[in-house]
Amino acid sequence: MSFINMLTENSFTLVASLPENNLELAKAAIDGGAQAIKVHINVWHRASGHTFGSFSDNRPFLESLIGLCGHIPVGLVCGGEDAFISEQELRQLEQIGLGFYSSYVNHLPPFMLRTEGITKMVAINDRYTADIVTGLELLGVDVLEGSIQPGDEYGRPLSTEDLIRYRNLAGLSNLPLLIPTQKIIEPEQVGDLYHVGAKAIMIGAIVMGQKPAADQVRQACEKYRNAIERL
């Protein structure tokens, strides 16, 4: 199943954003019930504190990861402010079977919108405006990533104000809304995200830890997947 079909058809979906590009962690996430896996290249990742290398550095890993995951969609943060994949590298990602990409809208080169085989997930930041949110759908983006927390809010508890902001996002867009754990979102709060209109949660370093062992990743995914199953 494609990533966009998964988010559309499931009542709620669990995505694991790995703190490291590591096959053992990916297998642990799958064993714990993750329904999609996301990894990174070309970026310094604020939540994990890790720097991820180029596409050429990571291509063998990505090919192995896609093979390991099988029918489970694999996603990729393709770059950030300082570096991004080229259009030629995008074509290579299509060929090796990448399921979806994730990028902040202000970092996304326009050529990334010209792919039909990869689900397009685009993140807005804390400076988003309503016209940016509605504009994503008009440009053919598939999934809205609500990465709206400023850096100094990372790792703080989820608040009712956050839920109001997520609800407003869900009301602004017809796109499925994915919420990443920039804040500490507890498993029992998955239902709160569901009730404000989100379609997925993406758990990462904030709840798994910056350098988690495989067992920690598996256990974290199990907790959130069990919470989803109780919805």
C-alpha cells in the first residue's frame, strides 16, 4: 500500500522517524508495529543532534532499508537549508522504490513536486500562514506535516494550545495531517490528536531518545501502536 493510501484508508497511522540511519533500528521499529519508516540525508537533525550525509553516502543503506521494509513505505528527508538532493537523484529514488519524502516547504525545490511515484509530504514550520497551508494542496502535495513547534519548544509536554493549533490546521486543509513528536506526545495522547483531525503521528528522537538501542525503539513503537489500536 502506498503511503498516501495508508493515511487515507487507516483511521490513524504510526510512522517511525529513526534517530540514526541504522537497519537494526528500522527492524526494531517494524517489529514494534511502525507502519512506515522515515530516515534522513543532507541535514543536521535538531531533535536527535545527528548530522546525516549525502544521497551518494546513503544510497546503499537506502536500498537495503527499502528491501528490508518490503511493503512498508520508506520515507526520506531529502535535505534542508544547506543541502538538498538533485533532480537526477530524485529520479534515482523513484527507481529504488522510495515511498514518500518529507521536507519543510521553505527548503523544498520546485522540481520535487514533479514526481508521480513518491508520496509528497511537506512540512510547515512555526511561521506558517493560512495561504501556505492551502497552497500546498493546490500544488499537488499529498500530506501535510504539522511541524509547527519552534525550536525552543522541542521536548516540552503537549498542551491544549497545541491541540487547538493542530485542529485549526486540520480545518484549513483537506490533506491528511501528520503530527511529529517535536513535543513529548504520550501514547495516551494519540486519541487527542485523532479527535482534533490528525491522521498520523510520527515518533522520533524526542520520545525514542537521541541514541536509542533497538529494544527502546521497538518498545516505543509498541506503546504508540497499541494506543492506536485502542482508538
